[in-house]
Amino acid sequence: MAGLVPAIKGSERSAGLRLGVDRPGRWHQITDGMVDPSDAAAEPTANLAADPGDAQPAPRGAAVIAAYVRTLPNVPGVYRMLDAEGGVLYVGKARDLKKRVANYTSPDRLNLRLNRMVAATVAMEFVTTHTEVEALLLESNLIKRLKPRYNILLRDDKSFPAILLTGDHAFPQVLKHRGAHSRKGEYFGPFASGWAVNKTLAALQRAFLLRTCSDAVFQARTRPCLLHQIKRCSAPCVGRVSAEDYAVLVAQARAFLSGGSQEVQRDLARKMEEASAELRFEDAATYRDRVRALTAVQSQQDINLSGIGDADVIAAEQVAGTTAVQVFFFRGGCNYGNRVYFPQHGADEEVAAVLEAFIGQFYARHPPPPLVLTSQPLPNADLAQAALTVRAARPVRLHAPQRGTKLHLINLALINARDALSRRLAESASHRRLLEGLAGLFDLDAPPARIEVYDNSHVAGTDAVGAMIVSGPDGLIRNAYRKFTIRSAAITPGDDYAMMREVLRRRFGRALAEDPERTQNPWPDLVLIDGGAGQLNAACEVLDDLGLHAITLAAIAKGPERNAGRERIFLRNRPPLQPQINDPVLHFLQRLRDEAHRFVIGSHRARRSARLGRSQLDEIPGIGAHRKKALLHHFGSAQAVAAAGCPDLEAVPGISRAIAKKIYDWFHPQG
């Protein structure tokens, strides 16, 4: 199980840890009264680093572990296995550290994956805790933070949006919120996507007429905005609704978001009928529109289930060593959407163990609801439930239903997990065929495990930016993307070749400095350049200077009139290639090039926008935001500040004589 608490480093004993999360301590090696366990691996460890998959050195790693076992206590705790470079191979927790770690000293009883892990282990670190729950919380956090290669990992862990009903204003605002719940108010969610929140917010505006504007806009309004005119806001900013009536709308919205949608809808329908009977047809039409909006929200939420309240439904399906985990979010009995995950794990991991690890890491950032339904009983369900209870600071129940409505929800989630897994496997097979085709096109020994694509962007040489995107066996690796601000003053503005040389020199020069043996850092099997023969020659020049002759280089140039489908591919010491217009491999290369182009254009635009938003005053030492604002309010523009004399500058609030002299000297260096 992984990732249930914020950052923890541990302590020798967790006495004083409030719920196992608050007091940072230190990791320590328990080596008192014994020889350094690394002495047990006196032979060079280079082979372990170069080929951690070799299981032959496992007895040596087992000897390292056995040296630690002799002094370990029989108490709960967490252990880390380290490789020759100090990297973390595995993080585990134990009810009894001595007994648990001793299991790794018999390689013949371990599977191949654990044999490889033991083989690469040259040191260990430990932290003891008071209870197994505290150990589980600490283990969860460390797996989340360190991402050890031999642990089950949840790779995609984006935050979920929610709806916030603010509580720090007399007229509460309803808005979409993402991130920490730091603002005072009530949070409803999570929703599976921003789209679902936006649709629900639009319907809530029509149903409850709550404001969505910021407090600053609210204070500055002198007449109703467009939202009031289209009947999406009651305009409290200009007094079109009293505080009491607005409070009623807020209460109705709160009840609806809390699961009381049927009661709210019945109340509005009753008021509609009363208004119609009293011939107040305009009011009746308003109530009618609000009822329709509530119906739209309920249809979006797809399912309303009485008795389930706030719950997450989590189902896992495993095929061919790949697991899909489907999560449905129910709040107030309403379905707020679902999302699928594909945790990274060894092929021999059981689905229940994967599910347990997923739950731990998933709730590291998302507070668990009172009820979590799972498709399989967890191996350590009681311990996991206790950890979630600690994490939420209230009771949390883990349950694998066997009958009734809850089992129906699990079956629904399982169907979705199976469908998602089938799509994933089909996509993986298709992607694998594309990589094999790429290997054939470029005469590679094997399908490339890492492809790097480079592109530059500028406008007449200004705000020049280079970018690298990365693709691997599972598709694009967005957390490996990099952008490079072109810094060299020696580059002639607009010289694409020189820009490409700088980008590649910085990328591969740094990689060589950090990993001269080329055994640790991720190195590409294929480098693609957006451009033609000139860009290819520039790239070859850099890699040859660095001694990286073995990396395959290719440049992709658009065809005549820049027509997609007529691309020519330039290779080192080979004639250009021109794949068929309907070749899937060519389409794959086009997608990679277009992704690099998209990323570098976005980086360039962000840099240019930042530059255009800067003022001459930003460059003056000692002039911060407040003084800059005072100067601009007084003179109206940076040009007027530059033309002002010292007495005029001293007249600005907050500008002393010394600061005025500094500003004047900045604009008049020869004065």
C-alpha cells in the first residue's frame, strides 16, 4: 500500500508522531556492533549496476541483507533497499522488521523479480515505528515520493477538480476548485474531469442563480452583468436579491450538492405551481427553468442511488500482467464520474496486491470517503482500513460487497475496467508494431525504448526556445519533456542550425557529465530532428564532438509546399527516405514531430508573453512591485518615468531621495 500521508522522513522511534505523519526524523542504518554490511559485497558492483536483471549475484546481495538482520529489532518499521549508486530499489513495511527482512536472505525461495532486487542490493536503511499502521503510512508516503523500481507504482495521479461553495463572503460564490482545500468554504466532489465540473456548474448557475465572479469584480460592479441578463445569476452585487433570499439559494445549492436533489426539485416544483396558480407566470417560468436545470445535472450524474452516500467504487481487472483499475466517485448518492488507471508492477503481482498498493497511493493526495468498495478483498484489509481512517481523521470502511446494490456497482466498474484494459492492450500492440516498423525503417537492432524529438521556435530570432519531447514503449513520456532557452550571444538571430547545436550540446553534454559511463541516465535509441539535411548535419556535428556516434539520428523535412505526407527523412550516410503517404510508421513520425512542434510553440509563446508583459521598471534594482505600481500610477507610463527629473520622482509616495536618484541614474547613465 502506498502514499497515504504528506512527506515523512521517519524517526528512530515514532513515539510522538501524531497519527504517524507530523514529526520528521532521519533514516538510519542499524549497524551498531557489526561490520559495515557493504563489506559483504567486497567484489566490484559495476556489473550489478550495468545489468540489474542478472540474478546470479543474488547470494552476494543476500549476504548484505543477512549482515543487517543480525542487529534488527523485532518491532514494526519500514526498510529501504539501496543499489550501488544509492538509488532506492524497494521500500517495504513490516510488523516485525527482523523476520520480514530475513525472508530476503534465501534467494532460492524468491521469484525472479525479487532475486534481481536482492542481487542489486548493496545497502539498507531502516526506521522503526510504534505500530504497523504507522509503518504502513510511512511506507506509503515513501513509495509515492521515491518511486522505487521494484514497488507497485501509480504513475498517473493528477488531482481531481471539485466544486467550492465559498464561506468567506456574505454572498457565497460557487466555482471550480483544484488543489488544496485551503480556502474557507464547502467542497463537493471529486469530479472525474474538469468537463464534468464545468457542465455541472453551468447547470447550477441556471438552477440556483449563484454568483461565480471574484470578490474584486463583485465589489466593483455598478450594474448587473450579462449572466444576470441570461438568468444565470441573481445579481447580489447590485442588490437585485436580498441577503436572506440569496441565503435560501445557497442552502438549496448546498442541499442539492449534498445529495438532497429530490427534495430541492420537489420544493421548486411546488413553488412553480403556486406561482402559476397566483398568475405570476414570470416567476413560474423561472422556477420551471430551474427545475429543468436540476434535471440536467441529474442526467449528467447518470445514477442516483439511495443509501450509498459518499463512496468510491474501485475495481481491478488483470490480463497478461497488466492491470486496469477503474474508480467511480459517488457523492451524496450521485455519480460524479469515473477514471481508469494502469499501475506499473511486476508481471507476477496478484491483482489483490496491486489493488491494495493502488489504494494506498491513490489516497495519498485524495481524502478517502467514508466508504470504499473494492472488487477483491485486500490481503491486509484491516490494516489498510486503519491507515485510511488515520489519513482521513474519521472512520473509513473498506468493503468488498458480495450482494445487493453495492455488488451491482462493483460489476459495473469491472465491466468498465475490462473494456479499458482491452483498449489498452490493443493500443499497446499497435504501438509496439509501430516501434518495430520504426526499427526496420532506421535499421535499429531492436524497437527503440526511448525516442527524443527536437525542435526550435522563434520570431525573427527573438525569444528563441528549443524543446525536446520523449516517447517510449507506452507512448509519450510528458514528465521527461524539456525546454531550452537559447542563451548564446554568439548565435546570429534566426540561425536555426546554431540553435539546434546549442540545444543538443546542452542536453547531451550534461548527460555525459552526470553519467559518463552511460549506465544510469536515460539515453535515447533514436533522435529525431524537425528539419532537413542542414539540421541533421548540425546534430551530427554535436554528437560526433561528444563521442556519441552510436546514437541513431534522423531529420524529418516536410515535402514540397510543406505538405504533410510528402515528408523526406534524412539519415547519416544514407540517401533520404520517402515513405509511402499511407505508411503507418510515417503517420507515427508525423505525430511525434507535431507534438514537438506544439510543445516548442507553446514554450515560445509563454516566453514572448512574459517579455511583452515586462516593463523597463522591472530591470531597475530595488524597484519592487509596490514602487513600480506607485510610479506608474503617478506618471502613467514607464516612458514618463524615464523622462522625469529627481524632484518629480521624489514626489511619488514611497520614493525617497536615494531611490529617486537611483531611478534617474538608471535612465540617464551619463548624467
